Amino acid sequence: MVTDSRRQQADALLKNLQQQQGGQLKIFLGAAPGVGKTCAMLNAARERMQQGTAVMVGLVETHGRADTEALLQGFELLPRRQLDYQGQQLTEFDLDAALAAKPALLLVDELAHSNIPGSRHKRRYQDIAELLAAGIDVYTTINVQHIASLNDLVLQISGIRVKETVPDQFIDSAQQLVFVDLAPNHLLERLQQGKVYVADYAALAVKQFFQLETLTALREMAMKLVMSHVDAQLKTEQDAKARGSDYLIQDKLLVLISNRRDHEYLIRIGRRVAEKRQMPWVVVWVDTGQMQYQSTQQRLQSAFALARELGAQTDILRGPSTLQTILPYITEHRINAVLVGAGTKRVMQPWRKPLYQQLINSGLPLEVSVYRSGESTQQTRAATPASGTFGQKAGYAFGALFTAAASALALALDQWLQSGNLVLIFVLAVVLCGLKYGARPAIFTALLSFFSFNFFLTEPYFTFNVNKNDDVATLIFMLVIGMTCGPAASRIRQQLLLLKEANRYSELQRDFAQQLTVIHQTDELWTILAAQLTQALRCPVHLVTLDQQEQQILPALHQPLLALDQAMIDWSRRHQQMAGRFSDTLNASQWTALPLVVQGKTIAVIVLQFPATVQVLRPDDRDLIATLSQQAVSVWQRISLNTELESSKLKAEMEQLRSALLSSVSHDLRSPLAAMMGSAESLQVLDQQLSKEDRNELLSTIMLESQRLDRYIQNLLDMTRLGHGTLKLERDWVSVADIIGSAKQRLKRFFPQVDVEYEAAPDLPLLYAHAALLEQGLFNILENAAKYSPDGEPVRVWVSQQGKICRIEIEDSGPGIPEALREKVFDMFYVVADGDSKRHNTGMGLAICRGMIGAHGGSVKATSARVGTGSRFIVELPLPEIQAGD
């Protein structure tokens, strides 16, 4: 109970928060046209304008009423949009102009209006929803007969089906619902005086809603609606303040619909029941694997769209029968109230009980409510294909063909087989017909087989008379078996179709999941998702992404998008809703846009172009798109996370590099500078007191330290060139001996006490390399070896050829490098030794060496010396093909 209370309070707080975000909606509700809704809206807006609010009239229909036109004086009017529709110039509310003007309060009359085809949205309430999302307050008007859940009740009262309706969920989102009342007799007087409609429309209105009993009933409905809205707001406030009642058990309502009948009235009743009892509700359809016709798909799609508009959850279940599938669902979701239609009497299966009676007899603690539509079902039956009642027409033709084939085969085998065995041939025909075309054609085939067997294979032949008792038993046996096997085969067929479709979706998801495991780039991800959806839906599918304000379409389109299609994609991205075909927004486009949203951000838009023959987006296709998209979004999040981790790692490495660089620069630049400054200062101050030897020593110090500083700066420049990829190779044919000899001479200037022992294989080929860079890389290794070699120990160099590789080995007799650190010595600013041996080592030499050797396609690695302690560096350079084969 505590948990329910907390959940109830959280839901109420969330609802309050949602109402506070965006613009505020105020609806002026009336029982019928002419009660004064527009006038009340204008008067309320004038009060706001006098208080300093910026008010603009987006659209107000005066219907020629002088008093309404007078109230418009002093308001700023928004120009209407001109549209060309079927050769006529029509005007419509300009949504884009209203969003651009963005007044604090906008007046938009007639909430239930349907926009002219070609407008962005199909209905005006959707225009107002976009205005509210932009932070604009809206005043609007509506009559009670346009509320979606009251549509059937209005039909019963007036005999008229209102086509333009507004979802109750949108009405519930209004912060204020103002009831504009006028007594029915006064309203009829206004109608007769011409204050509601002009004379031609007034006569028509009297035949429709303007009758005293109808107006009275509509007035009562409007009052109840306003009171219900006030009660709901009060309950929300109480729940938000934790003063609401606690419920031990919350009822749940299930509305069970069929695609063979118009069950929209059931959904509207379910909305009223759920609202009155304050309980959640779900609309469910069970797919038993039967053939789906275009009309049944459209009816199902329309029913689900209405359910979502009225605030219900929707679900599709799959199973062999409605009862077997719905009972576990009811138990699992703890549903205790079910709303079903009365259905029709089964002509072909009179022994089967109606579904509602089967639910009552199920033994579950259920409240089953049964409703029958008040309308005549003739129109609904006419909308169902003729084959919907008796099965597929082709099944009867093939049943007759199967029976004829079975009869011919049985006549051919009559001399060798007994009649009991011949029966099996006809049973096979019945089973085949049931598997292919369903139960009803199978039953027809069973009856036809009965008469065929009697006519051709029982004595007296070619008559329907039967003389033998055995033949009578055989005929009865065949009829019973055929009547049993036919429906059984039909049920097996339905289950196979369901299993086949489920396996198809499972295989698509499995294949897609396997492909996702090796994806590391977002472009590759979107391309594979588009390809998978194209294969599954059998229509062109593309992914539209926005990268640095540049739109990218994957895979690329063969021709550019139209302006309408681009507007559809932009709207879907901004509002994170479905747009285009099969929606109420920019549905003139031939494409359908579905956004992929992650944490409130649209990362991509799926655009699909179904064939013109497809009139409805099937729930199965919608679920498949959602499932594959969710898998792709998960991979996108993984890729984004990896990118962020790599970026963080790179930042950490850059920070570490920066710290090492600062440390190295602060030490290795200041040390030679300090020595040079000290020597120069000694020469300046003690010039006359210094002997010639001391003066030469100080000058040597300045020279050596300046050379050291020059090498350090050159190393920094080399690393910068390597890091930015600006290092250019100017290759030429050079000798390995010349390069090593030049490096030895440079080493001699800085380390005159170190000997270099050089040994090379005979007939070494020339290298095609950048001599200066290669010399610098080898010099850095020799310099490193000279620094760590003990006094009197030489540095050894071996050069050899191994296949297509020139191998250079440089070895010292120093302390050596631990095996765990042999790869790290090539990192920038990394130095193995500590203490004094680190003083003249910046940690850049080996890093530069690897970069320069790598630029030539070679490699360098560190290992242990051949004998004793020390380190050995192995450089391998590829030989040119023209010489490698010599």
C-alpha cells in the first residue's frame, strides 16, 4: 500500500510538471454551435491584453456574426495561409507564421477542424500541440460532440456520426476547461433569429443537432465532462500533496478487439469506463495467423490509432486461438476487468460458445462486460471481403479439384484396394485443402468427397443409394474423419504461419545482432540497419544523420529529396515523432520518417518508402522497426561510450605528455642554459684573471652545452613533425656503411672516449631511403648506447641481410633494460634509469628513432645483449624489390 501511494504521488507530480512545461492550454467548451464560445474566448483574451500580455488572433471563424466581428476590433490578426486545393484557392491557419511571431497568447478557433490536405498536420489540434510545445499559450474552442470518447454516445442521441473528433488525452492536457452555457430554448431562438447560421445552414442544423431533446442531452454531457475534468485536476493535486486515497489493489481494464469488425465503439467505451473508475487500460488484438486483407489491416490500424489517442496502451498477441492466448495474458498482467463485443452467431460452427461466455467459464476472477454496437452491422459486413466469412474463394475451387483428383485415383486403384483404404485418399485431399486454404474449404472438400465416394465407389454405382451396411459405415467414417481433419489441418496451418512469421523475425534479429558485434563505426552501423530493414520490409530504407550541421543519408539516395520530404525529416527530428506517410503530419510525402531518440536527443531518422499498394503500416512491421532500431541504438551507445573512453584516454595521455614535456623542458633547457650563462658570466667578470687554459675550458663548455641544446631543440622539432604527419621522405639510393659511418663520426664529437666496433656482411645491397633521417634514427640509438656503456667498453654494430630485410644490430655493455620495460623505452620522455644517468637524457631519442624507422616501413625493438649485461637494439629495414631478388 505504501508503494502504491508513492507511485500515485510520483505520477501526479509528473503530470503537474508536464502541465507546467510549454504553453498553457485553455479550452472553451460548448454543447453546440452558437452558445457563445468564440465570444467568451475573445472577452477572456481582451482581459489578458489589458493586463499587458501580447495577444494575437491566429484564426477566428465569425460565421458572419456581427457581434463576433465587433469583438475582433483591437486584436492583431495573423494573416492566413493561401493553399491551392483541387484548383481552388483556400485559406488555412498559418502555423509557421504563428511560430515565427511567437506571441504570449494565441487564439485559434475550432479545435476539431481538419486541415486542408497539403498542410503540415492533418488536424488542427496537432497544430496547437506544436504551439504549446514552443511555449505559446493557446485559447481555443470546441463542442462536446467532437470529443472522441463520446462519439458513439452522440450517435445514439442525435443519429449522426461526427467525423471530426479530438482525442480525450488532448482535452485532459488543458490547464483550464471553461464551460460556455446557454439554455437550449434560448439557443433555438438565436438560431431562428439568424444569429447562429445563415438561413440555408440554419434549416439543415434543425434537422441535425438543433432539436430540444438533443441539445438538452448534449448540454448534460458537456456539464459532466467539465465536472469530470475538475475532479481529475483535484485528484491530481491531492495525489501530488500525498493526500490521496491509498488503494490496496488497482483495477486494470482490458479491451479485446477484432480486426474483422469495427470495434472503435468498444475503445471509446473503454476510455469512459477507465476514466470513471480511474484505472489503467490496454487494448489487445490476438493474431491467430489468419489471412490479413487490406481492409482488415486498415480497420486494425485505425482502432489502434484511436486507442493511443485516447490514452490506452496497445498490444498484439499471437497464438492459435484467442481464448488460449488471452487467458495467460490476463493472469500475467493481473487484469480483473475485460471489455468485449457481443460478436455474431457462428453459422458454420453453432456449437462454439461466444468468447465472452468462454471468458466467464474460464474460472478466472474476471468482470466481463459485453457491449453490442448500436449501429447496424450491415456496413461493417460489407467492408469485409466476401471470402472473410466462408474462407478463401480459391479454396473451394481447389477443393473440388482435389476431390476430382482423389476420385480419379481411387477409381484407378479400386480393383486392388478395399474401400476402407480408398477412403484415405479422400482424407488426404481434405487435409491438403485444410493446410492450404483453411477450415471452411476443407469442410466443403469433406462433403464433396463424401458424395463423390458414394457416387463412384459404392454399390449401386453412379447413384447416391447405398445397399451395403459396410459402405454406410465407410461413408460415415469418411465424413467424420474429413470434418475433423479439415479444421485440424487448418489450425496446424495457422500455427505454422505464426511460427514462420515469428521465425522470420527471429532470424532477422539474430542476423542483425551478429552483424552488430563487429561494428565500430556509426556510418557502418546505419548502413547495416538500413540494409536489414530494406530486406525485412521489402522497401527502400535510409538513415538520415546530422553531423556537424551537415545532413548525411546512408546509403546515399539516387536522387535528391523533395522540399516536402526534407521538411518531414526536419520536423520528425525536431519533435521526435513519426511524420510523413501513415501519420497525421506532412502525410502528402511518399516517405515515412521515424526518429531514433536517445536520452531526449534525436541521433538519426529512419526514412522508408513503402509501395503505393501498401495502405497501412502493419503493427508487425512497426514492432520489427522498433526492435531493430533499439538494437542499433544500443550499439550506437556502445560506440559513443568507446569513443568517449578513447577521448578520455587520449586526454589523459596528452596531459601526461604535457607534464613530462614541461618537466623535461624545465630541466633539459635550463641545464645547458645555466652552464652557458655561468661560463659566459665567468668570462665577462673574470676575463683578466683567467688563464688561457681556463678561458678555453669555459669556451668549450659554452660550445658543448650549446650543441646539446641544439640537439634537444632538433629532437623537439622532429617529434612535432612526426606527430603531425608532416615528415616528408626524400628517398635516394644510399649505402648502409655510409649512413653508419656518418653516425659514428657525429657520435665521436660528443663521446670521443667511446669506441664503435662495426662488422658488416659482404655485398650488402643499397637502401632506398632518406639518408639524413635514417642517420638521425641510428645516431639516437648509438647515443643512447654511448651514454649507458661503462668506460672502456665499446659499442658494437652488426649489419646483415636476411631475405628482403636489412638487419642492423647495436649493442652496449650497460646495465640493460628489464624485459617489462623494453617497449616503454620507445615512449616519449620515458627514461629507465634514475639519478645522475638521467641528467642528460630527455627520453625522446628512441621515440624519434622508432618514428623515423617506421616512416621507412621498418621496425625497431629492444632486447638483451648476446653476452653478459647490456642492451641490444635491432633495426630492420625493407629492401627494395628490384634488389631483394638479386
